[in-house]
Amino acid sequence: MIIQFICRAILLGVPLLFGSTGEIITEKSGHLNLGIPGIMYVGAISGVVGSFIYENACGNDIEAMNGFLAVIIPLICSIAGSVIMGLIYSFLTVTLHANQNVTGLALTTLGIGLGNFLGASLINITGSELPSIALTKTSTFFATELPFAKSLGWFGELFLSHDFLTYLAIAIALITSFVLNKTRVGLNLRSVGESPATADAAGINVSRYRYVATCIGSAVAGLGGLQYVVSYASGVWSNNAFGDRGWMAIALVIFALWKPSFAIIGSFLFGALCNANNYIPGLGTETQELFKMLPYVVTIIVLVVTSMRKKREHQPPQGLGLSYFREER
Amino acid sequence: MADVSAAKKQREPLIHVVKRDELPGWHAWLIRIATVFIGMILVGFLSMLVTEKGFFETYEIMFKGVFGKLFEGYTTMFWKYLQEIAILLCLALALTPAFKMKFWNCGAEGQALMGGLASIFCMIQFGEKLPYGVLIAVIALTSILAGAIWGIIPAVFKALFNTNETLFTLMMNYIATQIIAYYVYIEGGGSNVINPVSAGNFPKVGTNDYFVNIVTVAVITVLMYVYLKYSKQGYEISVVGESRNTAKYIGINVKKVIIRTMAISGALCGVTGMLLVAGKDHSINTNLVGGQGFTAILMSWLGQFNPFVMVVMTAIVVFLRLGVSKVADASLLNSSYSEIMVGIVILMLVGCEFFIHYSIRFRHKNKEVGA
């Protein structure tokens, strides 16, 4: 029961981890990308479109499908889709100096619209009665476990039974943490986010760092959308199912104090909180609805507590949300 | 020495961006109108590709769908168009004082939901007990209060601890959504639906259901314009928005202004919730506002804090949303198609601000004479 609860929490937490790691990378460059929810939708639907085409090309026959291709095609499509969204965002905010909040929100509208529209179109193509697309074959390729996980009892189930996207998410978070804190590129990126004018004076190409960080961040976040469809929902896309996880990922950035390694713990904790209502015994359906607000309440408490303590290392990057124009100093 | 020669060889970049002085008003508007026009052509062109209808047929469907009857089953009357504008405009107006203060209120959705909750609660609890006039007054008061409270909570923390308001207000949306889900479950007896309540509805004028909503929002528009432009409080809001320190030095109580402005912002969102519940749906569900709280943010920003410009902007966006969804209906596409088109046009409008505030200079062809 407890093992199952933790595994479920991890599964629910992975999209949030992808999303918040992506947003941390973006925010470190000084971009508050509120388009993440839309980007995650686009990441999900691009992956779905890719694997849909591949499944059909193989005649919907699992024997004809190559395991490697079945995994790599959705991954590449998902990354490509979200990078395009990231490029739109950076073009508007970096090159055209547009307001970041407004651009992000418009991008979210666009992204969710795109996701639902393409999803509905695919459902039309399949002509199925249900309002969803099932990519169960692709999903089985993604869900391949480590071979010895079953034989190790609870330990195996807790640490080794997850699909590879879970480990990928953790690896990306750790690598991000390393790059940000221990390498020159990371130092440059952080300085761009803290004070673009100073970074510019030091010879760092502010625009390039912002473009690249936003696109990488979007790609990582988009994978979160893909993970939701292929792993959590076992390959079933239905419109609006992804819900508000994108916003939660953005909140998680603050929860994690802009540290990717904290985001790992934070996202699994959020996964547990999202799911707690199903595991606390003796709750009626109506009380469950109230318990679903737990992750949001916790986020608010964290927001308030971090703002009250005002520790210097727990603050957002100073240049966050401001566009940089060299001649305006 | 090597550095100097390298610097001499480096050529001036081809394109050079310069900040403009203030453009004359009509010039800026010409750019915005041109952008909307290009956006409309793009929408028509994309629709032509997707729906395989003719280029002009698309516009025909849009205009007929919004302004008149197209064919049975797919009619959007002009009044419905005005009603949709009224709701979006009311939310945008509510957000404007907060934005002018540089307070990113992303919680319009939640504040409107709480206002709606207060309305439906009063309609159900007091519907049979109070005379009609008193009931409407009670509904109005409680919805305004509920919205205001939902707006004040993040404002207090912003004023006291400088807590990030963008995320705080965002989280308040989801808490409100869950409270509504809880209430709907209890009141609907587990069916997740509350049947339309007949008590406490706004009166019809003639055959028109939405007249009260539209007039209310029209009045709010004028009041908001006066409030922001001519009142002392409106002036305080703009000073706090420009620079908190300046505000402090000239003796404005910044904390008080933040909390007061958010109370107004939340209260107006609460009014929108009331208009939706008492004036339109007569029921409530978690999708009452339907994401318009976020569109309203864009409307408020595109309106440049001017309520009358916001009227134009919301009219354009609602026209697109309704019109394109008619096009989608007519060719059996998913209704999300209109969200995409609205998103594209808004992104273009956001991008066109660049051409208003900056100008592009190309590299001079002739070599420098002196040196």
C-alpha cells in the first residue's frame, strides 16, 4: 500500500519534474516563461502525432514495430514541437522586446488550443467512438522495466520499476544542477539572469544565452507532457486531460528555490500531495475535492515563508521578467 | 595592437535597433490596426487550408455567425456577441488597476469563481425567503465581498512580505476551483450538476436575457475610465506602478494602495462572477469562467490601461473567437481551432508593439568620412 502510494507519487511527479527543470533553466536566463503549460501541451501532442504516424506506418502491428524507433520518434517529435514554441517565445521577448508575462500567457492559449485541436483531429481520423487516441503499443515500449526489478521485492519496486523517462527526468535535473553551479556556461547563464547589463559588459552574448536557455528549457518541459501521455495515461491522449500541471510546474520552481536538485524532491512530494486524497481512508467524494487543493495550499505556504525569510540565496534571479535592451541603461 | 586592428576589421552589424521617441497616437494605432488586418488575412488563409472552403467564404461564415443567423442550430445572435464582450471586458477592466500598479493579478478566474459561488449560494439559500429587490442586493453585496476577499489575501502578503503575486493569485484560482467542485458535489447531491435556479435571476428586458449584464459593464467601463484618469486614487495607483520609492517619498501609503487596489480588482471580478451566474447561467460549475481570466490579462495589456481601447480589443478578440468557432462548426472541426487563431492574432499584436517602440536602422552604405 505505502509502496504503491510512493510509486504513484513518483509517476505523477515526473511531468512536474520535467516542467520545473525546464522552467528553472529558462528562469535562470531571466525569462519568466508563463507559456510552459502550453509548451507542455505541444510537447505531448507532437509526440502523440509522431507515434501515431509511426504506429500507422507499421500497420498497427506490434510485431512490425522497432522498439528503438517507437521510442525515439515520439521523443524527437516532442522536442521539436516544444523547441518551436520556445523559439516563438524567445523571438518575441528577446528580439522584439515584448512583455514576458503577456507573451507567455498568449503562448499558453495557443499551445493548449493546438494540443486540443490536433488531438481532436487525430480522433476524427481514427473515427473512434471514444474521445481519445490510444497509443498503447508505443506505451508498452516506453514502459519496459529493468529486467531484475521484479526479483528485488519492495526495493526493486520502489527504485527500479519505473520507466526510463523517470530516470531521464532525474538525470536531466542533476545534470542541470551540475551545469548551473559548476561550469562556466552555467555561471554565464546565471549572470545573464541576475544582471544582463553586467553580463553584456563582460562580453557574454545575452541574446544567445537567453535564446538557447529558453529553447532547452522548453524542450525539457515538453518531455513532461510526453511522459504524461505515454507513461501515466498508458498512451491514451484525451483533450484537456493534462489539466493544470504546467502551472503547478511553474509553482514548483519557487518551491524548489530555483534549484533543480530540490525540484526532484519537490515534484515527488507534489505528486504525493496530488494523490493523497485517494489514499487517506474514510474520505467521501466531496471531501476528496477539498483535499485536491493540498498542493496549491502548500505552494502558497512555501511562497509566503520564502518571502518572509528573505535569504539572499533563496531569491529569484534579479533580472527575471525584464527584457534587456542594450541602449537602455 | 592586434586587438585594435581586429576591432577595426569588425564591421558594423547590418541591422541596428533604436528606441523611438513617442510615436504620434494615430501612427501607433495605424500599426496596430494593420496588424489586426494582417492577422485576419492569416486566419482566413489558414482556415482555407484547413477547411477547404473558399477564402471569402470563411469571412462570410464568421460575419454571419456573429452578427446574424447563419443556419438553424448554428446561430449566434448579436446580443450574445455583446454579452461575451461584456464578460471579457469586465474581467479586463477589473485587472487594469492592478496592472497599472504593476501587480500581476493572474487570479481573475478564481476571484470571479468566488463571486459566482456567493451568488449561487444566495440564490439557493435565500431565493424563496427574501423579496426580489432585497435578494438582488444581497447577491450583489456578497459577490463583491467574496471577490474582494479573494483579491485581498495575496495583496496583504505582497504588501507585507513582497510575496510573488503572480503565482500566489494563480494558486488561489485552483483553490477556488476545488471549493466550487466541493460545493457543486454537495448541492447537486453527488451529480456534479446544479440545476438552473429560478430565483434571483436578473430581469429580462423585452426578450433579451443579457441586457442587464451589458448595461452594467458599460457603466463600469465609464466609471473605471474616470477612476483611473481623474481620481486621486487613480493617480496614486500610477505613481506606485511607476516607482514605489517615489510613492513613499511623496507620502503615499504604498501598502494601503496595494491592498485597496486589489480589493477593487477582486470586487470587479466578483461582479463578473455574479453576471455569469445571476445574469447568464443561473447555475455554476468549475468551468464557469472558462479560462477567460487569462485572456482578460492580455486584453488589459493590449488596451494600454485605457478602458475604451479595451472595448475595441475585446470586441476584436471575441469576434475572432465566436466567428472562427462558427467556421470550425461548419466544417466539423474541433472548437479549439478558434483558440489557436486567437492565440496567433494576440501574439502578433504583442509582437507589433516592437515596431511602435523601436525602429530598425540599416547599416549606412557610405563609408565614414572623418575619423
